[in-house]
Amino acid sequence: MKSRSFFVTLLLAFAVIASGCVTLEKNPVSGNKRAFGYSWEEEEQIGANADKEIIAQYGVYENEQLSNYVSELGQSLLEVSHLRRDDTPQKFKDTEFTFRVLDSPVVNAFALPGGYIYVTRGLLAHLNNEAQLAVVLGHEIGHVAARHASQRAVEQQIGQIAVLGGAVLGQSLGFDGGNILQLSSQTAQLMFLKYGRDDERESDALGVEYSAMKNYQAAEGAEFFNSLERISESSGGGVPTLLSSHPDPGEREKTIPELAKKWEEQGYEQTILDDEEFLNMIENIVFGNNPRQGFERDGTFYHPDLKFQFPVPARLQVYNQPSSVILVNEEQTAITQFTIDSKNNSARNSVQSFLNQEGITILDQYSYTENGLDGYQAFASAIAQDSTELQIQITAIEFQGNIYNFLSYTSASQFPVYEGEFASIPAGFTELNDASILGIDPVRINLRPASRTAPFAEFLPADLPMDIEPLDVAIINQVKLDETVEKGRILKIPVQ
């Protein structure tokens, strides 16, 4: 959880509601006219609006040199894309593109309509060279150029479409985030617009095309999709939910070299790898969850930067998001959402702002003091979209200039079962004073040349930091644990 932003979302992407109507326009990739859910001008506006929220939600990774590096590569690939060719209509040529590195550990890249491309620090840590990054960025440019989001909007056939920057490479949290969001009257209504397999295959082909035209070794893109497959397997097997509509990573591992070979046969030399420059750029990049932004340990959630802690009941799992902390039971029927209220200046106003929403029935409300902190708490009921009656506990606490909110809810029938746990979370909110936790550092990628020729596992530290496993380190290096690495090869080792 970061210190600023009240908007809650559960995936590395953002949905923006926009009303649109079917319009007949040119597809920059095919050159043909077809039906789109938005005009190109509307797509540009949707992307611009959503970009502001993406930045507020996830934050841009604070490394100007790395950000400029990614942007320059993206702009270079854009030069050979279908949006910059001689026969491309001027309105497409004039569209400016923005490339950003997001401060998220999730392995993800996505695009928003109108030219907004995002990669996460988690994705960059899993790449080994600039050629692989070129294929990823080219893939995302392809989504924008082919206007895939606008095409899917037509197929939805509804008046209001939530246009989601497709999380092409990312992974789901493992639970139905959309369902949780529907239960909360404080969160935005999100609808997930997934790209189809044909869209993904087309963007794969465009990513290879654009990188090959810039003379990158486009076949290298297959190595990253192999890493995606390994990540899926290590997290329980099978393709993650968010990738269910995408081509299987194994399929992409096979087809990308085939696509690259076709461009080589057309005369495009693919010689650029740039592994040394890329690795130097990502040296010291934060790897995995940044504990400075909050973490759970032994039944307590700690936030070193904001200097607070609160208990986590044993039956609830923690999902720490950039602007919220979600505590949810295994059945996903009892939820606590913890956020910062940046709109109100007191605990009382914060709670009453929530209670004043349409559809909320107030049962009780009062002020209190706990652990030396002023708070305000209320109980209410509401009807969920599926007609389930919900019972709600909303608590706001004033601490060091911020207003913190705990919104807990479940069905009215289940509320007595979880009432004690819901109550214990804000009741245990207090200042963090443990010096060892206040001073904790994030894990970063350290580059080390292999001192000899030996199996990769022999180069791993005896004790890896945080909850990192040896297999995780092998995956980011794109090797197997028992694979022999040659002396002098640069290895990515997480250190804290």
C-alpha cells in the first residue's frame, strides 16, 4: 500500500467507464474499414483519462534513467509500426505515445487505447536483454495500432463499456477480484474487457515484426513466454485466470521464432541483443513486494513508511495493493478493505461520507478513542447486486495527519461469524515502533558474473531474502536450477 491514492483496484490495470457508439473507421494495421466502439479521438481521450488514474493507483517506478531507456526503445519501435508508415492516415501518425514503468512486482505489460503503454518492474526483472523487451513493447504497440480494445467494445454490445488496458502478460491474484469490487460501495465498478486469442496472436506477430524491422533478435521473445509458463507452473499449475483467453505460453514459445524467421527471410537482419546494456539498466531494481509499502508477518500487517501496524485474523488472507490492503476469507465471502481517505479531514466525516451514499441503511454510529487514537465507527446494511443483504462495519482512524478507513462486510447471515474478527482489525491499529521493521530494506537485483562453470543452483546464496525461492531466481535468469552456466555469465541475484 502506498501513501497516497484512495482508488481501489485488485489487478495491475485500470478500467475507465466511457459511453460510446459504433463507428466505421479504418484499422491502421489491416487498412480496412470496420466497426469500432469508439472513434480514434475517443480512444485518445480514454487513454489520457485512464493514464492519470494508473499513475495515482500504482505509481511510476522512481528511476528516471530506466524510464527514459524504456521510453526511447518504445518510441524507436513506434517508428516502424503501422501508425507511422507512409500510407497511414495523418490522425494516426499524429498520436503521441507514452511509455511508463510502473512500480509493481507483478509480471505484467499492458496497453490503453490512444497510445499508453505500461511495463512493470516485475516484468523487467524477468527479461534478460533488450531484444526481449522490444518484442514485449512491440506487442503492446500492436494492441493500440490494431485498435483491439475498440473492437472488443463493439462485441460487448452494451451502452457503457469499461475499457481495460489488457493485462497481456500479467497474473491474477487468485481470487475473483471483480466480485469483491461489486460488493463494495466504495470502489469503482470494474468490467474486464479481455482480448481474444486472435487479438493476442496478431499482437504477437506485430511485436515480432516491429522488433525485427529494428534488427533485434526477435526470436528472443520466446524465452520470456517460456518464463511466463514457468511462473504459471510454480504458482500452482495451469494458465492464470487473467490469461485464460490468451494463447498458451508454450504455443507462443514455438510460434515467435517461426515468425522471426519469416522476417529474416525477407531480408531483415536480426543481430541486436543488447544484453549488457539492458542488465546494467535493471541492476538494483526492486524485486518482489517492496516491504517499505507494507507486508504481513506472523499475523500482523506492518507499514514501515507510514509507521503503523494492525492485526490480521488467522482466517483472512492479505492482498497488499498499491492503494489498499484487502483481507479476505478463503471462500471470498468476508472482506475487509483498508484504504487512505484523501478526501475527508476527520474520521467522523470519512465515515459519514460513506454512510451518505445511496442504498446504505445506517444501523449505528459513534466516535471512540483506542490506543490513543481518535476514531469513528458505524454499522450499516446494503443490498448487493445479486440481491444479497450485506452487513457492513466502517471504521475511520486519525493517525499522523492521515485518515485511515477499514471497510468490512459480508452477508447479514455471516456477519455474526466474522464480527469479532472485523472488530479486532481496527481495534489493533497502532503506531509501529519496532526499529528492525521501520528500517527494513526492499530486495534488489544484484548483478554477479559466474566465477566458474557450474550448475546455476551453486551460485545461489544459502539464505535468500524475504520469501524468495531458488526457483524464482532461476526463472528471472531464464535457466533451470540444475542447468550449467558458463564462467563469466552475468547472473541476477536478489539481495537485501
